[in-house]
Amino acid sequence: MEETQSTQLMNNINNMPETLTNPIYTPAFLRQQIGKLMRVEFLIGTTNLTDRIGILEEVGASYILLRSFENDSLVYCDLYSIKFITISANSNLVPLVSPNNRYMPNGYWQNNMR
């Protein structure tokens, strides 16, 4: 007998690990932020910080996917190297870009409302 889509969805949710369903864990908390604009800062090695800006598309047990503004590509990010995430409270904010479509440094934001 075939399962309905809603039954399959409920079975998938019930089979998810707690780290993806309980918001006391980072992946589950981030799953609640899907669709939001964010700046994610990563620690590379022991002293190098780098960041990425985009829309959170997906969260897995050990990764996040950001939709890049620069070229509309997906950026796969290691969850364990993330140190800081700035989540935009205003969905109308977009990263400020220079005339040659490069991001301005350090995550400056521009209000896109006209």
C-alpha cells in the first residue's frame, strides 16, 4: 500500500536525529532560519576569519548551504568551522555591492526598499 506524501513527510521528520529537530542544537536552530539573509563567519586554521553572505537554503547535520548573491550559486559551508552568524532581521536588506558587483568589505548592508 502506498503512503501519502504527508505520511512520508512525518516519517522522515520522526527519523531525523535530534540535532536537526531540537533548537538547542545549532543545526536545528539554523533550520528555523532557512530563507533568511545572513553573514556567516568561519575560522580557518587558528587565526584566519573569512565570511560568506547569502540566503540560507538548507541545513544538514554538519553543513549549511548559502545561496550566494554574487553569482546565484550554492555555497556548501562546514558547520564546524562557523564561529559567528549575523542573521538579518529585515528581509529587505541585501549586501551592499560596489559598481563592479563586488561585496563591500566586512558585511555592510544596504536597505533595498525604495
